[in-house]
Amino acid sequence: MAPVGSFESLWAAIHAGADSIYFGIEQLNMRARSIANFTIDDLSEITAICLENKVKSYLTLNTILYDHDINLMRRVVDAAKANWIDAIIASDYAVLNYANKIGVEVHISTQANVSNIDTVEFFAAFADVVVLARELSLLQVASISREIKRRNITGPSGKLMKLELFAHGALCMAISGKCYLSLHSDFASANRGACVQNCRRSYIVTDKEQGIEFEVDNEYIMSAKDLCTIDFLDEMIQAGVTVLKIEGRGRSADYVHTTISCYREAIDAYMEGTYHKDKVVAWKDRLSTVFNRGFWDGYYLGRKMGEWSNVYGSKATKKKIYLGKGIKYFQKAAAAEFKLEAFGLQVGDDILITGPKTGVLQTTVKEIRVNDVSCLSASKGDAVSIALEHKIRRSDKLYKFVDS
């Protein structure tokens, strides 16, 4: 399941091989503060794209709700039903109650902190899928999976309950993301999707008796490293997990493309019996090229209670630099023309092209043509043509990758 915060990310997820996508609209989701949010008006286009590409669509409606939110919540659920969204991901009982009344499928969000089999059994009255708490070990997950079968716990569809787990992406220091730090400091509730991420910053500790200040400079003591499970994906699947969920609705389209591609390949390799350590090393190298705060196992293997980042922001081995915009695509020549607005381009550069209908394209520049003349490099201001098998559009943006 791929995170989607824009149409670029939606197409990136589809092209990378996602089976399903999840996204938020309006402000009743856990990325309400993000600029990467859709509106109710986008629902019909999103579902049309998903249906055409045989990808399931899930809408997150997983914040805490207050009385003044109820009318908006009902409007969102109504719109989800009208636009054939496959399911709502929710934790507040008001959403579960209303969705069940009007016949909309629900998945229980990780914000519900489902950590035991009896809670799974309780939620079976409302949902066919439960996203388990991220603080569980795989031994606990496997035990829950076995008990679902032993007790024959079925959801509203009459089928056995399915388990979903986060497989990759940001981890919060708080249990199931239930944090109040942002609310106290900025009156912006993390539980309402408005976290300002205080935990990701550096801090100075003051001795209250003597006034001496100490800077905590070895680790960002509340900023967890990112979860990465690709090197024990086989154990995740064997524990009974049905859906592997990638975090990152606020991240870029190339992040979505890279993470989904790697996990798609890893799942397929497991199913084909070709999953092994050499491939894992290559996948982790690719995953490290996009945004990350360093990787750890989370709580799944039970080896350590927490690993904290030692830098602010991303530890990605690559970063992208904006170059310019698309001008035209020449179908017969299989070439794309771009206007270089910010920096130059050279043969051998690794480039990235993103757009609302293009998604993500990555390639290496093998030839550059300026004014129909082949050259080794082009400068800012030039209109350049490069060989490209996929169509680009005028709205598309061109970047190049450089080492971080």
C-alpha cells in the first residue's frame, strides 16, 4: 500500500507496482498540516485513475474528532461512497458508526493502537482489516494471526480478519502517534494531523540549580530513525501480515516511486523463492538515496527499544536539484525538450522528471541536443532535447541527482 499526497505520487505508486494507495482529503487526516492533501473534488479523478489501473483506493479519516467535525466527517464519508473509494481508514468510533450505517467499508487505523487479539475481535464488528500497533513484535503479530484463524474471527464481509502493518517510513516517539508535545508548544495537535515535529529538533538541557546548559549533541533524543523492514520482509509475511504499508504521504513522488519499487521487487522475490541477502543490500542502497533519517527495525524484532537519529533532517545519499520545465515531447523521435531555468545539464547526469500525469521518470542522460546540435553539456537558459521513451508534458519538472 503506497502513500499518496499528490497526483505525481499517485502515478509514481502505480508505475512502481503498488496494489493499493491511501491518501487524505480536507483536514480530518493525520497529515492535515501537509501541503500534500487532496480535496473532495479530487475524489472522482483519483478513483477513476485507480479503477483504470486496478489499484485499490483507501481514504484516511483517522484524526480525533470533535462535535464540530461531525458534519464534515459525514460529508467526506458520503463522498467516499459516491466515488467508489474501497475503504475508509479510521480510528474514531464516530466514523466507524456512520460508515457502517451507510455501508462504507472501514479499516481500523494504527491510531486505534490495536495490540491484542481481543481488540481485533471487538473491531471485527466494524471492519475486515486492522492496522496493528507499530510497537508490537513479530512474535506478537504471528500470535494474533494464529488466533484469528483458531477463533475464526470474521469481519462484516464474512471473511477472516486481515492484518496490516507499517513496513517502511517515519516512526513517532509516541505510542501509535498519540503525542501532545506539539499541542503544548504550538497549540497544534498531532492527533489532529497538525504536528510541528518538535521531536525532530536538537535540544539544550539546563541544570535548574546552577543554570548550566548542556547541548545534547550525540543524538536527537526524541527523533526516531525511519522504519525499514526490507531485510526481514520474509518474516513479516510469515507472521501473517496481509498488507504492507509504506509511510510517507507528505514526501516526494520520487520517494514513493523508489520505496514502492523496492518493496514490490522484494515481495515478488519472496513469492518466487529468490529473496536473498544480496538483493536486500541492493534494495537498501536504493532506499537510502531518498529521504530517510537512518534505518532501524522498529519494534518488530524486539532487539532494541529505540534508535534515534544523530542528524537533523534527511540522511539520503542523493539529493535532487531543480533544473527546469518541460516544453514539448516529440513522439516520432522519442525525445523530450526542456527549458533549463536554474542549472546546466551534462551527458552522464542522472535525472528525474515529475508531473501530475507523468508521475516519476528516472534515467541517465546519454545525449544532449541544443538547437538540434549534439553536445556534451548545456547551460542555464538553453532549450535542450534528450532521448526519452516516455511522454512528458509542459507542467513536468526536470531535476538532476547529485551526491549528498
